[in-house]
Amino acid sequence: ALASPECLTPNGRFAVGDQCDAYIECQDDVPVHKLCPDGLLFHQRTKATGECTYAPYATCKERTRLQPANGTDECPRQFGFYLNGDSTKCGVYRNCAHGVASLTKCPEGLAFNEETYQCDWPDLVESCNAEAYLGFNCPEPEPVEGAAPSVDASPEGELRYYRHPQTCKKYFVCVNGHPRLYNCGRYLAFNAETKLCDFYNKVPECYALLKEKQKQKAERNLPTLGKALE
């Protein structure tokens, strides 16, 4: 029997035509046309191997046609990662499998990027309102002695640093006028003078707040301690 012209090797999986979620599976030179699950795309890994995977990991190039969407109330397609539809809550996204969505959170301060399926700085995600999401608007830079503020010529652009209004542990870096949230972690506070995370005792205003909190905590625990000793 003659080999099928659709099978480049007797056994394997091959991209087909202009449709990115379709492929041909060959077994002993017998081709079978198949579709990926709705929302997944066929990725040709080697000349004869490939698998259905998520959009950012597939190489479709000019194969842009897709099967009709078979979405649900929760999911535009059966599989995939999708925005939650609120530009002020862009750290949460929908993870769709078999048409059912589960909500997933990015690490604090990051936003879901639908193009890359990764959590990214909010100002780099077109659909995200970074200011509303982080609850912080970058102040206008103040002119120094009447001169225009100097601009950082680094690849990130102009960088300015501000302590988080509610906590000493966090701070904002304003990149070209948009905020990014950073966290110093436990036992450290943001030092506005050095623009670095520092020990609490090196940041007087934060050290005073820490001492006050410790005092209040100790006072709350005193009655319990008294009862335990009775």
C-alpha cells in the first residue's frame, strides 16, 4: 500500500493547514484528523511529535483559524486562562477546564497578563487599572529649585519611591508615573531616605509604630495572663 501523503512519517502527529487547534495523527501511515480540546492549540514540538497546549506555548504563526468556541457562562472556551473582567481587580483570573472556571490569584501586587499567561506588573497589563488595583496614585514629581525634575534614563524610565500609606513593610515604586507594589518582608521596614528595606530601628517613624503595636499587644495579653495565674 502507498503511504499517505498526509503522513510525513508512518507514525506521528502533524500540524494541518491553516487551523491551529487541528492536527493529523498517523498510525502505520493511516491519517486521522483530530481537534484539540476547545481553547487549546496544537504545538508541533518536533517534525513528528506535538501536543495540544495553552496559547502562549504554541507556535501557530500563520495558522490562525480555530474551531468555533464552545463556551459556558464562566468560560469563553472550554480551556484557557481568562481575565475576570474587572480592571480594578486584575490580580484575579479565571482558570477554565472543561468549561468550569476556578478563580486564581497572582502574588500580591501583580496582575494577570492574558497575552503571556503570567502574572506581571499592573502597568504592563493593558487591561489593568494599576492605580485603582493597588489603591495608590503616583504624585507628580516636585521641581527642585524651579528646575524640572531629573529623569532616570534607565530602561525602566523614571523611578520614584514612596512608603505604603498603611504599612511600613511595603512601598511603591512609581515607574513612568504608574505604581508597582514591593514588600520588604518580615522584620524590615522601608527607609524613604535610602530607598531600601532596612531594620526597623534605622527608620525612626516605623520603629515608634512598631513599639506602640508591641505595647498594645502586651496590654491585650495581660488580663489572660492574670486569669491563668489565679
